[in-house]
Amino acid sequence: MYIDEESAELIIDYRENNGGFKDVEDICNVKGLTLIRQKVIIDNCFVQNLGGN
């Protein structure tokens, strides 16, 4: 799966401002990602708690 630079920046900004993702569906809260990009991410990614916040 490829995430373009613009989408990556949106995801990083969201994560920095909201304390991370609790669930993969949280990607839908990232402003600026298209519905298609959201679906690709949801279908191909997961969220793992590594003991942080």
C-alpha cells in the first residue's frame, strides 16, 4: 500500500493534535482524506497499542 506525501502529512498532523489513533476507523476523522483513501487504509492497516498514550 502506498500513502502519498500529502495524505501522510494529514495523518501525522491528526495524530499529533489528537493523541493518536484508538481504532483504525479513526482515520475517517482525518480532514482531507478522500473516502477511497480512507477505505484503503481501513482495509490494509491496524492500530496496535504499544503501551503509550
